Amino acid sequence: MNYNQKLKEKFQFHPQIRRIAQHRHLPKSIYCQIKEQRIMREARRRKELNRRKHSKPGSVPLVPERKKHIVAVVK
């Protein structure tokens, strides 16, 4: 690992090394979980939009994504 790190430092200005170093390296399992969560979030969003589109205007309120995750407000 130290050898690889020194090589990266030595050749850090080479275009190909710079391109690889700027990537986000994650374990494959975490990468796949993130990808799956993204697909699920998009499906939920699409379903919500379709539900809003095919219902009476105003019956399905528009709740921002940030507000959906708030459980309670402390006074």
C-alpha cells in the first residue's frame, strides 16, 4: 500500500493517474446498495407523480423530500 501511495505521489501530475485518483473508490457491495437505493427512490418519486397526475387537484399534497423524513418537531 505504501509503495502504491508513493507511486501515486510521484506521478500525480500525469493525466491518466490524475483521472484515476479523482474517482470515488467504494467497495462493490456499497456501490451496488447505493445504486439500488437510487432506483427505489426514483420509483417512489415516479409513483408519487403519477398518483398526483391522476387524482383530483389538491387531494394529494406536494411534500418536499426533505420534509418527508422529519418524524416530529420539538417545541
